[in-house]
Amino acid sequence: MKIKVCLSVDGQEVKEDVVEIDDDKLAELSEEEVAAAAEAVVRRWADRKLSIAWEVVQPE
């Protein structure tokens, strides 16, 4: 199974990627389990690709 992932920031697409799950691993799963596996793969993709930095800025 191929999953197209599109990352948008403020309504603008900034990254597109394709992740895959081996079809053999999905063969025996129910529809709900396949959806959960896809979500887990996309979440792992996001964990690897995304980072957010922030700091508190005091007014001068």
C-alpha cells in the first residue's frame, strides 16, 4: 500500500512524500487495523520529518 502524505503550513503545501506498507503485512488485517497501521506509518513519518522550535520573546 502506498500512502501519499502532504504537509501544509498555513494552508500552503510545503512537502509531499510517499510512504509504503508491504501489502503482505496488511493481507490478514481488518479494515480498521489497516487504517490504524496507515496512521501509525504517517505518524512515524511526521516524527522523523518535523520539528518545531520556539522561544518566549519578552517585549522591550
